[in-house]
Amino acid sequence: MTSEKLHSPYPWFVLVALLALAPVLNNMYPVSFFPALPSFVVELVCVFAGSGAAAMGFLRVWNRLQSRSRTRALVRQAAEWRNASDPQEESEVANAGRSISRLARNADEDLREIGPDFSMASLARLPQLLPVLMEEVGNEADARIRLGVVGTYLGETLCRNQGYQWHFRADPSLRQFSYLCSIVKKEGRGLDPYAWASDLLTGRKKISDFMKETT
């Protein structure tokens, strides 16, 4: 079994159902199931085992909810801690541009599940991948990586289809993630694709909201 399956609550709930069914089948067909045990012993064992399995299932559910809450907090924190102070160093701005170009080139690998062709249609396929990306967030660096991948894809898609242009900005304190302060502009109007990526990853907004905002 995969690690995801091992940590899933569903096998435990399936076990609860099987343990609840066992006494019923034993009473109906005692010879076929537990002929050497009295029915009350079978029922007692199933009750205790079922209670334990149910407790493990609910514990897995609680752990998943807690993990989801932590990952959302990490992604929101990664978006909120950006600060592009003025004036901007030309070298830092150039590095931000190179980082974004590299992320766009790697989109085929990083977002391959959605068919990343930088079309507006691909954005409609993006939500199915967001939960998978969130499950990969375990620390602050992971959150910034996922924020960068999704935000860059959003920004680059707008540039290729809606006439936006990148306006590279940098926050040197973020080091290799300094590009996360960059925005896209169209006719003097600025849009922060990384803020949108945070909202999409954490479920604050939907991709339909993004498409209405930008088209």
C-alpha cells in the first residue's frame, strides 16, 4: 500500500463496517464463520475491535484536518511575508526575471497533470491539481515553491493570452524566492499572480473568480 493509503481514514472505516457485519453473518451462518465460538463472544470481540478501528479512523480524519490547516497557514504566510522595497536593485530584478523564466520553462514537469500549455483552458483544469500540490507542503520552503509554480503559471498565461506583461520585482530577503514580489500589468493596471495563487491554493477563491477578474 502507498503511504497515502496507509494514512487514509477510509481503510479503518471499511474495517468497522466489516466488523459490524461479522456478527450478523455469524448468526445467520454459524457453521461457515465461527463454529467454535459462542455468538456472544464474536459480538463482544467485534464491538471492541470495531470501536478501536473507529477511533483510529477518526484520529486519521483529525490529523488530516490539522495538516490541511497547517499547510494553508504556511502558504498564506509565504504570500503575506513578501515585501518589495524601493528602490529596486537592477541585479535583483534581473534575477527575479530569470527565475520566473526558468519556472515557466519547467511548467511541463511541475504542472504536467493539467496539460500546461499556457492556454486559458488549462486554468480550468488547474483546480484538480491544487489539492495534490497542497499535500506536498511540509514547511515554509515547500509553500514558497508551490506558490511560485502556480503564481508563475497564472502570470505567464495572462501574458501569453490577455496582453499582460511581467513587471519584475524582488525581495532580497527571500533569497531564491525573491521573484515572488513580481506582478503582471496591462494598461497600467497591476495584478499580483502570487497573491491569487495563495487564494487558490488555500481555497479562499476559485479559478472562476480569477478568470472573471482578468478577462
